[in-house]
Amino acid sequence: MPNCPNCGREIQGGMRFCPNCGQDQSVVVPQDQRIPTEDVPVPPPSGSSRGGGRRKWVIGLLGCGGLVALLLAALLVVAVVSGPTNQTAQSGGGGQENSEESKEEKKKPEPKKKSGPDNVQASVGQTAELSDRTLVVNEIERNYAPPTRVPNLQPGNEFVRMFVTLTNTGNQTFDYNPNNFKVQDSNGVQQTPRNPPQLPYTFQHGSLAPNGILEGNMVFQVPQSDPGLSLQYEPFEQRSIGTITVTL
């Protein structure tokens, strides 16, 4: 086995540093700078702790430029360990933010959807509005006496006259018809108009242009002194747009 040029101890072939003094074996040490052999600690037996030899090897490694290599290795280890940790932290934070955003979206109330045509309630003299028109029952006359004799007035009944105003508030023409009006009594029985001859301002049928206004009278036969009468207006052109109910 070769000897260390610095301390003279035997070392295994191929070793770059002396395990006893840490000397780089590729460097020639002048005679006057070599360590006396008696000053070099004897390596411990093979069965004992080898910590002393390792410490001397580390010292030699540091003395021969190994410090830079150790620092680079330490930086590499820190980069490898901290890199995935930061990514995990960032990923986790983003996930938490996304989760909070999802919760906020779930908390937002959903807009109410229309279930169908409007059902508007009104009283005499009050304007009731549908999507493209308004209706007002201006006045009501109980026990109305027509200008001419009207047959078929049932016993226990009376005539009721109503004067209404219909306005087109939309941008398209629509049709109107007195049969779209019905009077309902307390028992739920509905009657269509029975307009007598020579009734002034009779509400008839026709078409009403945008911004058009129609006024007219309608006469209904109802139970005498019924307190639960209501007028229902439900137009039907191409579809039902709703119902107006006016309490009389």
C-alpha cells in the first residue's frame, strides 16, 4: 500500500485524501513542511468508532477547497426541499381562494323566474296594468234601468252597468272584445255582457293601436244585491298575458 507524502501513513490505493491527516494525495509536500510521523494520531482499530478519522477527513477536505463544494451541496438541498413546499403552499392557497369564491357564488340569491301570466288585483277607480295595456273601471251602477225594455231578466237578478277605459301601452296593435270581460258573483258563477240596444258608448269589439284609448259601457245581469261581485278581464290574442280582477 502507498504512503501519504505528508504524514507517511499507509493509505489504500486510489484514495484522493489521506484518512489520517487529510492531505490531498495529488499534491507533493516539501520535506520541510511534512508532519512528523509521531505527531500523526494512530487510526483507531477497525472495531472502534471511526469518528476521529472522519473528522480529520472533513478538515482536510475543507482545507483543500471542499468548503465551496459543501456550500453548493447545501444550497442544492435547500432548493430541492423548499421548491415543492412553496408550490404546495401556493397551490393550497389558490385552492382556498377558489373555495371561498365558490361559497360566495352559492350565497348569491337566484333571480326569481316568472311562473306564468300576471294576475292583477284592483278596485273601482284604480288603474290595473298588464304587459301592454291598462284597464280602469271608472264607475259602476247597480239596478241599472236600460233605455229600452230588455227581456229575459231573471227573477231575483238585476242589471249592473260599468263604464271602463282600456289603454294600449305597448308598441303593437291588439284586439279587444266585450267577451273578454266577465262578472263573477259570490257563488263563482260568471256572466258575459248583455248590452241592450241603444246603450250609449257601448263597448264593442275591434282593434286598438299603440297609445290608443277606448272607453265604453257594458251591462251584466247579476244576483240582486250580491256583495261579492268582481269583474274579470282576460284577453286572448295569440296567448294569455294575464288576468285583471276588479273588486266591485
